Amino acid sequence: MSQIDTLKSLETLLESFLERVVKLKERRLTILEGINRLDDITRQSSQGLDITDNIGNWFATRQQWLSEKILKPADVRKINTILKELQKELNISSDSSPAKNKINSEISRWEDKSNQIIQKLTLKRQPEIKNSPDNHNEDTISLFSNTLYRLSGLFEDVSENKKHILTVLNDLLKSAQAQTNKDALILSAFIIYYLKQKGYKVEPYVKKLKEAETLFKPKMFNA
């Protein structure tokens, strides 16, 4: 494969990669914003303010999080912790107002559904098998999402105290070649595409990337 063909293939791959990164970042920001909003509502309750409308709107606009299964177990636990604090603030009794009882009912319903999600997420998943007849049941979204988080952490580690992205790229390519580090190889490809878009001459780095890639066995990329 010529360098031009390699660059075209790399461009197609990483365009898809970037689209997925943007979607994941947007989704995470939306979830974090929702959690922070719930925390604010709980503080309002502790201050004696009427939160009936606010908490009703919160549940109305975020109930789909559970059905769409976009929350991580840590997100679910954080939300449930805040909701438990809110329940304490409500101090439900036989004399509680209909509004308080309604809020308490919504909290209980959320907790029941969320606990079911946590139990399902803790089940051990079967490894993804390429070309498997049941491949449509494999959790490729989570697998890809986990890869993105690993790459982000790797970049933070390698880029620490570095002054230029090219230094980071060189270190990653060395790691990919010397240690057959799969994540380093993928992240190197990402950075090469980024530099190409910024007008850098990336042909020498593409060559190094292809040299490193020859050291990897195909099945090393299945996970």
C-alpha cells in the first residue's frame, strides 16, 4: 500500500474515531450537568425552598437516561446517593404533603430501575468475536468507549512535561514498536491524522506507524 493510500485509509478511520469522541464528550457533559443540577436541587431543599417543580422537571427530562442505558455504574451510584440525601430532607411521614409524597415516589421508582441497571452492568460480558453470528449482541459501544478512556489517560501520561505534540508522538511510536503497545499505536494514528489536518508533513511518521504495526498480530486488536 502506497503512503497516499495509507493516509486515505487512516483519514477514513480517524474521521469515524473523531465523530465518536465528540459524541461521547457531549454525552458525558450532559450527564455531568444533570448530576450537578440534581445536587443544586438537593441543596435548595435543605434551605427550605420549594423544589417540587424543579425536581419534577429533573425527572421528566432525565428519565430516558435509564431506558437508553447511557449511565455508567458510577453515575448511577452518584445520583442515587444524592437522591437518598433528598429523601432525608423530605422527611416523609403520614402528614406529608401530596407534593412530597410524589417526589418520594419518583425517587423510589428511579432507584428501583437504576438498581436493575447496575446489576446488569456487573454481569460478566462474553468477549467480542469477529464475524460471530451473534455479533449484534456484543457490546461494541462500551468496548470502544473504554478504549477512548484508556487513550485519553495514556495521552495525559505521555504528554506530561512535554513541550510539543511531536515529542509526544515520537514517544508513543517508540512505545508502540518497542513494547507492542496497542493503545500507543492507535493514539499515534490519531495524532498523525490531527497533525495532517493542521498542515504538518506526516509522511515520516506514517512510515514509522506502519513499521510498528507490522509487529502486531491481527487478533491483538479484537479486544
